[in-house]
Amino acid sequence: MVAIVIALMVVGSLVIIAGILVMLLSPVVSALLARRAGTAAGPRPQVRPRSVGGR
């Protein structure tokens, strides 16, 4: 019985730590994804001209 309670406490603490990490990292991940996709949420990547050598 005690082992079950200890296992539940360990699992609960791991879930809480994972939730805190997700809350802390979600703005960073969303900013990186917006920057990569070039959506309106983040800065748009500069479009390079395709014809550089006069072709």
C-alpha cells in the first residue's frame, strides 16, 4: 500500500514538473515555429531575389 502511494506521488510530481516545463517552453517554441513558418505572429523572413545573375 505504501509503495502504491509513493509511486503515485512520484508520478504526480513528474507530471507537475512536465507541466511547468511545457508552460515555460511554449512561448519559445511558438516563437521559433512562427519565425520558421513566416506567419503573421512572428517576423517574416526576408525574401531573396531569385534572379541574381541576370538569368
